[in-house]
Amino acid sequence: MFYILLCFQEERCGADVMQRIRTVTAGRVEVGPGTLYSLLERFVTEGLIRETSTQGRRRRYVITEKGRSMLEREYLRLTTLVEDYRRLMPENGGEQP
Amino acid sequence: MKKYKYQMEHLSLYHFQAIEERLAAMEAKGWRLEKIGTFFWRYRRSEPAQTHYAVTYRQDASQFSPPTEGQQSLEALCADAGWEKVADWFQMQIFRSALPHPVPLETDEALRLENIRGSMRKNFLPSHLLLMGFALFLIVAWGGQLLTDPVRFFQSSSGWFCLVLGFLLAVFLLCSLMGYWRWYRKSVQSVAEGGTCIRAGRGSERLSQGFLGILILLTAVYLFFEWCRGGSRRVFFWLFYTAAILLLIYVVQKTREYLKAHGFSKGVNVLLTLGVDIILAAALVSGLTWGVIHFDWFGESRNNTYLYQNVSCDYSPIDLPLTRTDLTGQMYEHISRRRHQGGSIFLAYSSCWEIVFSAEGMESLHYEITDVQSEWLRQIVREDYMEADDSSPLKISWRPEDPVPWHTEQVWRRYLDGEPDSTYLLQWSRRIVALSLNTPPDSAQKSIIGICFKPPA
């Protein structure tokens, strides 16, 4: 979900998103077309992205304000996790939990 | 060299791994999936190739509607990733890819599990519950007859056939439902722990194959016994009926496919397909009923008859084991005879009627011959004949008579309100005969009756 919403900062179609995720994660993360399509539909229903145009059978989407704030929340959650890790790990001189 | 191969695949919607592997294996052998029908999967001959197959599920897909916009967009997205749509099966969308390492179609196991569950709830569960209702109906209807009217139950093979079929179907459906439930629970656990949906075992596939095998065997045994009991007409009726049902299913399926291919909406397709189904089913039932009555399919053929005193009399009466002529020595000018034969693997049954016209008026003779091998069933048959008729205001009782004049082993005579009438029950070691006469027989007639009905050694 995180990478998909991240990719929709710009208007993109599903195929672009699959390619983009593969590129930015250096092939570490892959999203299959079946999974992606189900998630796109769900995101549209939940108002996280919106359809901007349709070219033939290809649809393009962009993130909405709601989607952006959800992405922000997810970023903060992940950042908090990373900060907790850094703060608590002994090799970083961290305190014991 | 044949172009198509039709194969019955005993797979369910949640056997996605098995389906993917089966299709890849078939293509490696030179058979590419083309279409999934009601009973068979159709493969087209192709060049043997190492390809990948993968499935995904669309909740808006239906057997009744043309591809939705969502399906078309999914196909476009999959095409961009190197996946080509091959066929669909209810909500399941089947894709193939000739790429050596294609992107997996599904990369989120929780989402896959959710979609499979949605598909199963739409198709598998309703159809299984409907069939379970049918199985329970068979069990209740025929099991009820076995308990309340065992003689009638054993008088035809239909009873045990339907009862065993009901039990088999119920067990099969229950095992099938439990198999899916077990798979779902384990997959939920596996996915929650970060794993994948578990692979469905081959148990469900074997169960389905086993059920089909037993069903064919059971049907063959049923038809064999029907044939051996002289029920060749019932066998032909059964075969014709089954063929007609299969034809009906074929026509309904073709109607649905035609409407789907021509872009009719789901609502129109369902309505028209259902309409065709109802009309054909009504035509089948009424046509068969008319045919059975018109051609007297299950009765003794009585083509050459004429009316005499409102009774349908025969120009050439059929032979019966015992006739009024045997009893009286008289020849009758107007005779009406009928015989109904039935039976099962447990007993053989024959019911005969004769009406004759003499100077004294109309005389009738009716008897039922039941041949039973086992003692427990013979006792049930005897008790059934002796059972009091609830609709009769008269008190019925049976009293034993001297069997010697009848040349039999045991004889009972019926009494109504303490008064004897002319109905008798005769028993040999393997045969029971219930006989109704106009008047009580004399000694000579008893002897004739005993000789006529005596079972062959």
C-alpha cells in the first residue's frame, strides 16, 4: 500500500506503478497486476486515489488529499519504528526497554 | 490427429495452485486450455511449450455477464506485465505467460485469500447448500418410506437407489465443505503468520473422483437390477430421461454463453436463461408424463381392447399365473386382464387383475405375488398385508387356516368385524401371495390356487 500511494504523487496508470515500484526498490518489492488492480479499486472506493483519465482500457490515477494524509501517517508510523529501534538498540548506546 | 481434448477436472475455485500447475503441465504436453464448460475443460492442440499459468479473482465477474470494465482493465494491466487472459471460471480469471520469469499475478496473500473467500461464498457454498437440501430431501422422502411403508420401498429399486444416492451425496458435500473450511482456517493462520495460502491437498479432488465413480457404479447396479427384474422399459425411460436432462443443461448453457457473447446485461441473461430453463424443464416433464400415459410405458401393453359394460376388455388377454377359467373351468367371452411387475434386489413383485363377464354378471380376481429370499423381509411383507387399514371402519383380523388343501405352508384368511371374507394370504418358504376372490373357494379351487402359485423349486 505504501509504495503504491507513493507512486501516485504523479498521475500514473497501473503498469507505470508496477514498473516504478520495481525501479525505486531495485526489484526488492514487486506488486503483481492481480493484486495491484484489487488494491486500486479499493483505494478508489476509499477515496485515497482518484481516476483522472482513461485511455482505452488503461486508467490513470492520482493520489487525493485523504490518500496523502494516510501516506503521511504511514510515514510517521514507520519513522517512529525506526527511531525506537535506534534509541533502544544497545549497540547504538541506547537505553534498555 | 484430434484438435480438441475434453477433460473432467475435479477441481474447485480454491485449488488455484493445482489449477496453475495442471494447465502448465497440459501445455507442456501440447494442450492449451481454451474453455471451461459445465462438465468438461476444453483443451486445444498447440505446440508444447514451457509456460506459466496464474489465476486471480474478480468479484464482479459472472458467468452471465460480458467482461466488465474492471475485468477489461485488469486484462490490460496483466497484458502489460506479460500475462495473457486464457479463460474464466466463475470469478476466477486464468492467465498464461510465455515469459521465463513473469511477475507473479498475485503478490498479496491476504488479498488473495479474501478474494478466494468471496468467490467461494458466491458459488461454491450456495450450490453445495442447494445440493445438500436435495440430498436431505432424498433421505427424508425415501428414508421415511422405508420406515413407514417398507414393502412399497422394497417393491422397486428406485427406493434404495435414491436413498443410497442421498446418503452418498450428503457425505460427499459434507466432506467437500469441511475440506474447504479446513483449507480456509489453515490459510488464515498461515497468512497471519506472514506465509502464503496453503496448498489444498488432493483429498478433495480424490473425493470428487471417488464420488463420481461410485455414482456411476451405483447407477449401473440399479439399471442392471431393473433390467434383470424385467424392467427394461424403466431402464430405457431412465436413460432417455438422463439424456434429456443433459441436453437441457447443454441448451441452457449455450443460451447463457450466447447472451454473454452478444453483450446482454447480467439481468437480461439471467432472466432469459432462467426462462429457457423453466420452459424446457416444463416441456420435458409434461412431454415425458404424456408419453408415459399415452404409450402406457410402465403398464402391460393393452393395444387391442374394446369397451364392454364400461370395462376395457382384451381381444387377446395376456397370460396370468391364475385366472377365473382356472378356478371355474368356464370360458369367458369378455375378459380384462392387467399385470404390474416390479421389484428390487430384495424382492420380486407382481400384481395381477382379472375381470370376466359371465351369465351371473361381472366377476373379479386380484392377487399380488411377492417373492422374497430373506426371512426378515418376508415377515415385514406379511405384517404389512395383515396390518389393519386405518381408513376402514371395519375391524380387520387374520386367522390361520388349514394349509393342506392349498398345498402351501401357511394360510391366513381375513375377517371383517369377525366375519370371514374371501381374501387370503398364502405363504411358501420364499413366496407370499395375497389373493382376493368374489366368493370363498371350494377344496378343488384351493388346490388349483396352490398349484398355480407354488414357486418353482
